[in-house]
Amino acid sequence: MRYEARHSATRGWYVVSDEGHLAHVPDPDTYHLRAALFERREDAERCAAELSRLGQLS
């Protein structure tokens, strides 16, 4: 599965799968899953790249 970073005026930066689903990632403080929403483009792109890399390993 591939992931990409996208931007929305209302959401900011977020990560979606190639199937159109919003990605969920562990919160760094609580480790509970949260929507992959980011303030910075760089963070969203890094997340998308890592999720895509992990998806290719399985």
C-alpha cells in the first residue's frame, strides 16, 4: 500500500492511503492511535514515506 501527504485548508497536512483512507498513527506521548494530521508539510511527507516503506515490507 502507498501513502501520500495532502493538504486541506481546513485540516492542514494529512496522510492518506492509495485507497483514499485517512492514515492513523500512534501518538508519540500516549501511543494511542490518532489520525495522521500534521501542521508541517515535512512531517506529513515523512510519515507518508515511512508508512509506504513499511507497507512494502509486508
